[in-house]
Amino acid sequence: VTEHKSKLEAVGFIGLGIMGLPMVRNLLKEGIEVLAYDLNQASLDAAIADGAKVATSAQVVAQERGIIITMLPDTPDVEAVLFGQGGVAEGLSAGKLIIDMSSISPEATVDFASRINYLDCTYLDAPVSGGEGKAITGEMTIMVGGPEDSFNRAQDAFNAMGATVSLIGTRNGDGQVCKVANQIIVGVTTCGVAEALLFAAKSGADPKMVRQALMGGAANSMILENHGQRMLDRNFDPTFRASLQRKDLGLAVDGAGKTGIYLPQATSAWQIFNACLANGDGDMDSISILKVLEQMAGYKIEETS
């Protein structure tokens, strides 16, 4: 075991947030050496405590490691880390592999990949699904776009962080397209579960019993099981922030416009999440859209836990 682990390729990891830090922990657990960087010193201290080494900039991470992973909130953050002053591009040499695991624009991803390829390096977009819980347990779903040989090179790292790892296509951007599709389903379903529980409660039925019954039929989903329970518990602590779900649905609406199609359900859900942010709940969990629906209904589901 020790002999095998010594052969695992070390990685650089930039972005130690609610998802990134547990992902680093799982890499370390599998014997993969990690050189980490984040703007937040407390996050760096946590990574050090887990056994990671830390760098003083993204450029240093790129200089010191052959595989560089980024896990950042949004498209502008990724662009700044990759191509800004002191960024990854300034530290690259030929043959390195960039893996962006953030959820960002598919169109921007194609551009970023071409700019990295110009530097004689390869690029994978590898966004994830499963939220903080799956990041902690190392059971995320990882959706990858990019060259198959780069995908194979990243297998040890992917397997340390995820339970389901899929090469969606060999084009850069395919992973991000898959993630946007995922977020259409998650965002629309989150709104649907909130509406169903609110409808049940306002109609006089026990929403707890309604949810329990629905979990035995065709309406069951991970969203009904997990998000539905937290809605009833009124637990709005962030596992996936409302601002990020709103961003992802915005990518869907924007992408639909560029491809000449209309996504009415995704657009409606996006507007509800916009209202959630207008209420000041952007940093709370995505299930905070329940509060928006309750405001419109003039009715609040009582805590059932």
C-alpha cells in the first residue's frame, strides 16, 4: 500500500471553501500530497492541520505541481486565479494539467482551456455535484470534459474525491454543460418541493406526513428527502448557498438564450432565487426560497422537528 501511495501524483489545490477544504482532506487521506492556496488564512491553517503544505500564491502552486486543481465560486474568480497577476498561468511550464472543479460558464471554460492549451498545458473542466455532505464523505459526482489522456492522469485525484466520475465528452466545456443541466433539475425540483410542502400545509394537511408519503412514490428524490426535511426543520444553514444556485440557473438561462431555446421552468426558478437574494438570504442555503414562497402566500410552515 505504501509503495503504491508513493507513486500517486502530487497536486496543487486552489480554493479552500465549503467544498474545497473537505476535498483536500480526502486527497490527503488517499496519500496524495497537496500544496494548497487560498486568500483566507484560516482556511490555510485548517489545511496545514490536515497535513497539506501551503503556498504564497497561485503562481507558486503552478510552479511546484504538475496537476493544479481550482475550486472557486464563479467564472470571474476562476479567470482571475488562472490569468491574473500572480496567477496560475504565470507559473506554468509545458505538460502541466489544470483541473477546474468550479461550476462556471461553459463558454468561458472553452476560452480558458484554449488559453491554457496555448501554454502547452492541458485542461479539464470537472464540476461536481453532491454539496458539502458528499464533499466531506468523498462521494461527489464529478462531471468531466476534456482529453481522455488527461482524464486518465487525474483518476487517482478524482477517485479520492468522488464516487461517480464520468468523462462526459472529450471537448472542454462538456463537463460544465452537464453541471448546468444538473442544476436545472436541482433548482427546479427544490422550488417544486417547497411549493408542494407549502401547498400541503396551507391546505391543512401535515406537511411532515405528506413528505413521508411522497417519498414512497414517483415524486421521491434526493431533494425531497434531504432538502424537504431541512425545509420542515427550518434549517437554513448553508450546505449550498442560494447565491450559487441562482448563479447556476443564470448560466442555464444565459446558455439557453445563446443556443436559441427557452427554458420556462429554469427561468421561473431563477427568478425565485433572485427574489431570495433580494431578501438578503443569498448566503443562506438554497432552500431559503421557501421563505420567498411563504411571503407570497402570506403563510409560514411551522417547524416540525
